[in-house]
Amino acid sequence: MFSRSILSRMVSKTTTRQVSTITGKTAKSVNNKFLITGAALTGITASGLLYAESLTANAMTAAEHGLHSPEFDWPQNGPFSTFDHASIRRGYQVYREVCAACHSLDRVAWRTLVGVSHTNSEVKDMAEEFEYDDEPDDNGNPKKRPGKLADYIPGPYPNEQAARAANQGALPPDLSLIVKARHGGSDYIFSLLTGYPEDAPEGVTLPVGSNYNPYFPGGSIAMGRVLFDDLVEYEDGTPATTSQMAKDVTQFLNWCSEPEHDERKRQGLKAIIILSSLYLLSVWVKKFKWAGIKTRKFTYTPPKPRK
């Protein structure tokens, strides 16, 4: 009788503990569901408010923002594609004969052209056409020296004030990183160079000395149209149409912004091949090392009873 009462008490205590444990788990589950639901609703509400604000924001009109340039199929767009180096060579010619009159390439050194668009001797000859400041002589007088491969391509103006004075107060931007500095990249540069209409649309009023280009934010740009058919004569015989010159100089400026582009893709492909091979090798080694451990069988043979 005594043992039965003890047993009933133990069962009741165990049942109470089980019920309290289940109740605690249920409460935690409900709290987690509330937290997840609250976080989801907060995220959805915030996203909706941001989207609504983007629809009603009128900080810039379409004209002020500029016409969006179309997407072009550039040679380097593919994952395994590289720059068109013949186009880079022609693009440098367009830059030197047309763009260099106003724009600089302060961050591009002569040496980076070697093996990309020109040979070593060609780049040396081009650098020697310019004079650079050298160390003064024994009397302290400044000296000049011919350019070297280590020098950077010189700009057309000695300073910003001279550049503004020659361009009616406008400052021509440096083109070293222009492709990366503009929304749309190469597509924007090509569209801008080829997007000058004959006349501005009716009703558009431009400031004095400005030109209309729908791809430029605001439509009013100080730079006029600079590319015309047969403006340059390519050494390889390529017809120098406006679109061809724009394509070549855009390709050259894209390379200026990303001179490591081709090498980065080559190294990336090598890294993918090597890491994939090492991954597959590690999977095989893991299976080889663990195969014996995972497949071994433990048996227990009880001792025979003594007679």
C-alpha cells in the first residue's frame, strides 16, 4: 500500500514536469512566431514606404537627369572576353589628335601603353616628344628633359585656372577614370559623343556658349560636337566614321579606367580552376580518410560462461 502511494506521487510529479516543459516550449514557439511576424511586417512596411517615396520624389526631372544611354555589346562585356587592343590603339590616336586639346590623362603613365596598344620603342618615341621638368643645374636654373616611360601623359594646361580661362570658365574633366566616374560607363561616353543633334529641340533655351546633348544631365553641355567623319586618318585603314571614332576612344578610355581588366580575368579564371581542383581533391581525400571510420563495424562477443 505504501509502495503504491509513493509510485503514484512519482508519476504525478513526472507528469507535472512534462506538462510544464511542454507549456514552456509552446510559449517559446509562440514568442518566436510573434518576433518573426513582427520583423517581416516591419520589413514589408519599410520597403513599401521607400518604394512610395521613390515614386513621388521630384528632385530631378527626366531632362535634368539626362537621357538614359542604351546598352551596347562591348568586346570586354563577356566573362572571358578582353579589350579590343586594335581599337585601343586607334582610340589613343583619337584622344591625341582630338581630345588632348582640352582633356588630360593625369593618372595614365606612358609605360602602361607598352604591350597593350603600342610597342616599347613606339611608346618611347611618343614620350620623348614632350618635355618634363628635370633637376636644376648647378646654378639653380630649371632644366627640361625628354619624356621617359615612367612619366605620366602630360595635360594640355599647366593648371586649373589656365584650363578655365581657355574654355569660358568651364573645366574640362580629366579622362583617366571618366568611364568609372559616370553612370552608364562606356555606354554613356559613346552616347554622349554621338548624341549631338543638329539643333536643340523647340522650347529649349541654352546658356550662352552651351550646346545641347540629351544624354548630359540638364541637356546643356559646354563641350560641343568634336567628332566628324574622316576627322582622323587611321593607320590601319579603318574608315574614320563618327561612330567608329567614338567607339575607339571609348574603348581606350575604358582601358584607362581599368588597365588591369584583362589580367584580372586571366588570374580569376586560373583561380577558379585551381580552387575547384583543390575542392574536388579535398572531397576525395575526406572520403578516403573517413571511409574506414564510417564503415567499420563494432561487435561484442561476450565471454563464454565458465563451467
